[in-house]
Amino acid sequence: MTMTTQTTSIDGQAGPELPADAGSKVDFSRKVNRLILLAAAAVLLNAVYDYSARPVEAKLLDQGDPIPEFSLNLLDGGQASRQGFMGRPMLYYFYANWCPCSHESVVNIRKAVEEGKAAGLGVMFVGIQDSRENLEKFARTHKLQFPVAVEGGQMFSDRVGISVTPTTVFVDSAGVVQSFFVGKVERFGQLEDGLKSIMPQGQPGATPSPA
Amino acid sequence: MSLIDAFAGGVHALFSIWIFCLMQVIPFFVAYVIGSTLLERDQDPSVKPWRSFGMNLAMATTGFIVVFTIMGLSATALSKALFAHVSIANQFGAVIIALLALHIAGALTLDGKSTAVRIGARVSGLALGAALALAYKPCVTPTLTYIYGLTQGEQTVARGGLLLVVYTVGEFMVISALAAGLLALALKAKGPGARKGIRIAAAVVMMAISVMILTNKMTIYKGFLVGGFVNQPGHDHSQMDHSKMNHDNMEQMDHSQMDHGAMDHMNHGGQEKEK
């Protein structure tokens, strides 16, 4: 003889008759459901707690906003902060080693810096969304002779409002963001407007020669 | 740039090196669409699998496109608000992905007969797509570079938004075709046991991205898997860096026909200047 049990669905209607052990299976299934939902609630509570205690507020900067404070660990072992780059126009180039466009834009970033060197243009390569090892590999691949931040970039990018790579941020000598270039720099000309916005008028490099 | 250019740019991304950047989305999206379709078939054999697939696909794609587009409209207050809270939104998204994975695997059960539950399960595809869009950090292709140039400017943000939608639709056309092909193979699996095996495999893939988002380890996936493909021997970036890049070659990398004179002035606030 087979034992059966009556089931009831969530909308209260009588369900089909099931074998007796089906009742215990349903109970077990409900317990598992509760356990999963409790775990999910715990993870979310923890996320909310972490979020409320986060040290850095993510913000999409606009033209005219000051570049926020940052503390970056450089490839050469040094540290970089905003104060160290005040008084000179700067390019902040946010890159990731896994991103082909980050690699392919370097040639034009390098050219921009060379063109603007006389006017004091500086550059900082800021690695994000990648491991330190890979960010270092990027610098080695391109034989970069510029400051390369391999730690702390993610926090900095959150404060500037950068979520995609590559992104170039143009900051003037007063530390004010003047322009963004989001994406692959295919031609040097794509950087010209940004460079003009941060170069002192009449200085060499204000109107770099075309590629 | 025309809508056709944007669409072609999206399609082209799947047939170029940028497919590796899209690996942040493709396996997890496909796993959800196939897993949820097989689940519906196992729960109710009368369900037509391709109809179910179409619904799941449409929901997940819509969720992705809406959030990805909002994130891209950087000139808008909505984008700024979302960016300010993206980290917590990401965590919520990861939990949603995990719950859906457990549901697909059969560990988290819902009463499939209830209309409310059915609607909820269907709408969950929107949440899945949105969650993947939050986690997706694209490598910005030339077409996307142009579009982001438009979305930065208050005058051009609407046009940029439209192009961004069309670009993403182009990407998802190809991803959908891939998912359809894999589903056709999955439907050949004989019996519920084999289908359950596929569902569990899909759930494992989805759980993987959920854990990576929750533990902030997407960099490992991108760095080692995606970066591993991008930095294959033969793709020598250092040589590319030092060579004078041929403009015609770059055109071949991205098939969109663009006015480069005007484009050079884009992306610095989106002000499209007259030549």
C-alpha cells in the first residue's frame, strides 16, 4: 500500500496527492528556501553596512570640479598625492592591462606628453580594474618612463567618476578638471581640445602639431 | 554616426578583439537564458521552449540595455545618481544573480503555478540583465568612444543615448544568436536528468560571477582570463605603441564610417563642433 498526502499550493487550492515521503520533501525544500533567503538577507545587510561605512564617495565629476585628493602607490615604490602635481597641467590616464584600447592609446598619450613637455605637462598612468601584477606588466610592455600608479587607482577612479577604460582626464595647473576623453585615443587630434583646455595660453604645447 | 553605424559597431565588437571584453557578460547572460528556459520546460512540459527562451532573452536584454544606457549618459542626473551608488547596487545585483542561479539549479523552489510567482520569475530576467550591466566595465571601442563623446554633452546626450541603445542591441543580436545555438544543443539532451545537469552547470557559471562581484574579485577574472586572451603572444602591444599606426588599419578594426575631423572635437564635453 502506498501512503499519500494532500498538498496545498501557494494560492490555497488543493494540489495533487503525493506519496507520503513527499510531505517531508516539501518541508525540507521549504527549510532550504528559508535558509537561502536568510543568507541572502545577511549578505545584503552586510553590503549596506559596508556601504554606509565606506571611506570614499563615488562621484561623477564635471568640468570645473577640483580633482579630488588621492594617494597612489607608484610602480617605482614611491607615493603620489594631489599636492605633488599641483601647479602644472596634468593628464591622468586610467588604464587596465586586459583592455586592448588601453594599450593602443598609449602611443598618442606619449605623443601628447612629449608635445607638452615644454609647457610643463605631466602625466600619471593610473591602473584600475586589474591586478597589481598586470598593471605592472602594462608599464613594462610599453616601457613607460612616467609615474605609474599600481595601487590605489580604484579608489581614485571612484572619486573622479571613471568606470570604463581607457579614460583620459585633463586637469589644469590649478587642479581643476577641464575635460574628459572616454575611450580609445585613435588619433592625436582627439586629445587636442583637452590639451588646449589645460595648457597656459601661448605656451608651447598649447597647440600641438598634428600627427 | 548613423544608427546603422552604431548597430554595426555593436555587432562588430563580437567579431573582433573586443569579444574578450564582452566575456564579462556573455557566459553569465547565456547561462541564465538557457538555464531559465530549461527550468520552465522541466516545471511544465507543455511550455514551448523557444517561446520561453524569447521571453527570457527579451527581459534580460532589456534590463541590461536600460542600465547600461543610464550608466553611459554621464551628462544626466540619473547617471550621476546611479554612479554614486553603484557599489551597493552591484552587491544587490550579485545577490539577485545568486538567487536566480539557485532557482535554476532547483535549490530555491517557487510554486510555479501561482500567477504572481510566474510574473515574478519572468520579471527577474530584467533584474538579471540590470545586474550584469552594473558589473560590466567595458573596454571602450572606437564606436563606443564616439558615442560616449555625445553622452557627455547636455546638447547631445539624447542622440548619444539612442546610439548607445542601438549599439548594445547590435551586441546582443549576436549574443542572442549564440544563446539560441547553445539552447538548441541543450534541448537535444534526453530526459530531465540531463537537462538538470545543464541547469546546474548554468547555475554554477552564474554563481561564479555573483561571488566575484560580492568579493570584488572581477579583476581576477578580467585580468587572468580576459587579459590572458588579449595579451596572447602575437598581439604585441609594445610594437603597436612604437609604430606609426596606419589610419586605414584602424578603420578596419572598426567598420563604422565616421567623420574624423568632427570626431576629434567630440568627447570633451560632447560639443560637436562645425568643421
